[in-house]
Amino acid sequence: QVQLVESGGGLVQAGGSLRLSCAASGRTFAMGWFRQAPGKERELVAVIGWSVSSTSYADSAKGRFTISRDDAKDTAYLQMNNLQPEDTAVYYCAAGYSKSWRQRDYVFWGQGTQVTVSS
């Protein structure tokens, strides 16, 4: 069992930046960052596999968000730049055994952190 704890959310103005962290209680494999806005389904934003070079992004995140990991610290990150009001959501990190774009492939989930972007 791996426990995940997100941090780094908050309130930021449009155009600003935030860096989310996801601390794991043990070694993780593939990591994903998801988000869920009010009234919307949860969507996958970015994923990173075993290799730090193996990353994928949703179209909404490309060019603005960067996912990374530090295995020495068992921590994954999501650097978010040029944030816009439509990025407002609860952001969750999740861990799975293989890099996947399917939510059901992620076994361990964090509790979420709120990101609010004001216009």
C-alpha cells in the first residue's frame, strides 16, 4: 500500500504559477496528475513513467505544465505556468504499475489539493 499526499495548491491570479508536490510513502512506478472541476468529470492532465523522460500531457496542459519526479525523495511534481481560470479544480496525484492514460489503471490516490485561478 502506497500513500500519496499532495501539497502546493492555492489561489493564484491568471498568468501565475504553482508547483504541486505529491509525496509517496514508498517507491512508486507510473505517476499521474488528474484534476476535477466542479460539475465536470475527472480528467488526466499529465503522466510520467518509470523513466523521467517518459511523459505525456493532455492538450490543455501542453506547453504550460511540466510533470517530473524525484525518486530519491519519492515525490512527483506538477509545475503549472500561465494558469488560467479554467484550470481551477481539485488536483489529485495517483500511482500505478504502468504508464497509462486510463484512470482505472491507477491504484493509489491522494486526497487532492485545490487550485483556484482568479481572472
